[in-house]
Amino acid sequence: MSATPTTPPPALRPYLTARHELLWDEADAFAAEHVAPRTARMEAAPGRVERKVADLMAARGWFAVTVPSAFGGLSAGHVAKTILVHRIACVSAAAAAILQATLIPVGALLHFATYEQKGRWLPRVADGSLLLSIAVTEPQAGGHIGGIETTAERAGSEWVITGSKIHIGNSHLAGAHLVVARTAEAGVSASQALTAFMVEANRPGLAVSDHRPGLGLHGFSAGRLDLDHVRVPEDHVVGEIGRGLSVAQSSSILYGRPNLAAVSLGIHEAIVATTAARLKTRPRYRGTLSDLPVLRDRIGGMEARLRAGRILAYQSVHLLDQGLPCDADLINAKYLGHQWAVQSAQDAMELHGAHALDRDYVLQRLWRDIQHTYPPAGTGEVQRIRLADAAFDEDHIQWSERLAAEAAWARPGPTAA
């Protein structure tokens, strides 16, 4: 497989500082040294959760890339976060998924937790001693937040939470889960009926089902949580009571969508690189497959999609770091980034012929992994509905403007390195 860009492509330079470029190099070196040697093992043992890579990323403080330095974080912002997820996903989407899944609840804490709560949880994320998950999706409601059935009832100075959550990223690695539960009677609008809680993994009554590997992302866990009258103190409420929908939606838009765009981008780059290398080295007639115009047309389409997806991914998070309204851009980056990568994956499978069906060939892993960036943070249908809101000028809540502008990380100035 030919290498993905070892230096940022010129088209990304408007969005990157010198600090970003150093982080790009650091992520590439990390992926080559620590992730690449483990990918074959992760594929060979899909029932095993990859913990070592998580520990190594945690030791570098990457789970706190957007956390202010006051809480031990890197204060680096969303472009930096995208670099880390993107570059690791070029080598292993599963490893990148481990990183991006904890970054979502971290974002929720940054925007909705009290100062005391941030001081309790975020330094532990920053020093690598705590990974987090966000638990919203349910067996019956799926990703329909308004259909959440998990309940939280007040009992004195505590809350008692009962229900089940599924497809929870890092379910087997997380030391605490951000759980969204219903705190109002049925019939109350979802905008006022839900509340977010921090629930430690060792709380009595919380059970994590055995890891079951999915189609792809082998080594990453996205499992089930069952909460049977789990008690948490009142100070574990994140945000105001009844604002759980805002916590979930804003985290999905500001963190979930761009994170998944970065995972799709990394997979997409690996797909194009793998296919180009194959066509350049496969003999045909007096040359190679890459000499045939019909195949060059196909690879040209893949390259066009990749370049467009790259710009969408980085431009949207650049706007986010500036505190500008960009919800629709973040949504579009996730939607088209996935769609284009899937199209290129299918083209690559066809261009490889029967070789693509070899279980041990990297392309099969890439094809399986890209399927996993479709459902989380909203399916394609959900993204298009949100984009329609923007087209009709009905997207009245701009989380990017409302929350990102309040973020406490230090944005690098013009002379920052």
C-alpha cells in the first residue's frame, strides 16, 4: 500500500498552524510505530478489545486535545482533534474510533459541566487515567433521542437510573459514562424531558455486556450498558435538569459529526493509496494496469472525492475553532465524507477484482470499516433533513456559534508555533 500524505497537502495549509503540522508528524509517527504493528492482530482477534493503543494515546494526552490547559489538557482545538483522528484512521479506523468516542463526552463536559465537575473529571482524562463514553442510543428508540426510555428518578439527594443503552463506543474501556435519561413524565417535550448524568462504570447495578465484534472496526468496542436502579449523587447531573437533549445534540454536532468525518477521511485516503499502488504494480500488456485509460478514469474519480472530502473535513473544524456558525458545514462534512468514501471503497473493490475478496488483504478491512461511519451521530437521512433546515433558513440553533465561541481553550495566535 502506498503511503498517505506524510506532510499536510497544500490545500490544507490555510487551516493549519505550525503547531498543527507538528501534531500531524507526531500522529503519523505514533501510527507507524504503535498502531500499524497491531492491525493484523486486531483483525485476527475481532473479539478482543484493543486496550494498549488506548493506553498509549491516553499517555500522550490526546483524549484531552480540546481540554483547556487549566484542567491539564492540550488546549489545541478542533483542527488538532481532526488531525489526530484522521492520521490514525489512515492506519487503523478502529484505533481512531477509540480516540474519537471519548472526545464526544469530553466535549459535553466542556460545554455543560460546572467548574467543579470539570475539575473532577477532565484532569483524569488529561492524565490518561480515565476514558469516557456517551450513552444515548437505546434498543428500541435507536438514535431517536426523543424516544429514550431510560429513566432517572430523584431519591433524596440521589438519582436512580434504570434502562439500557446500545452501540456505546468504548463501552468496555470507559471508566465513566455520560448517560442521557428521561426525567419527566411521558408526553413532555424531549427538549425538557431529558437529563445527562455522569455514571462511573463501577456503580452497583451497571452492567456491561460481553464484547461482541461488529462487521468492522475490530478491536473497538461499541457495546451494551444495562442500568438497574443505578444510584448517582445529585452533583453528577451534567447541565441543567431537563437539558439532556441539548447536551446530546450539541455534542453530536460539534464533536460526533466532525470526528466521524475524520475517520471516514482516513479510511478514504487508505483506500485510494491502496488502489493506486495496486494499479501501478500490476502488469498488463506491455505496461501496468495504471496505463489503461478506463482504469485511470475510475481512480481519478476516487481522487476527486478524496480531495473534496479532505477540504470539507478541515474547513468545517477551522470555522468551529473560530467560533463561527458552521453546524451545517460539520453535518455536511460527515454526510459527504462518508458517502464519498463508500463510493470509493466500492470502486476499489471492483478495480481489484477477485483479489479484493482475499480475507487478509487490507482493502477488505477498509471496506468493512467505512460502513461504521454511517449510523453514528445521525444517518444520511438525518443529515439531509438538517441540511434542508439550513436551505430553508430554519436551523435556528447554531451550536457552533453558541458553544464553541465560549470554549476555554487558548487559540494559537498568528505567531504561535
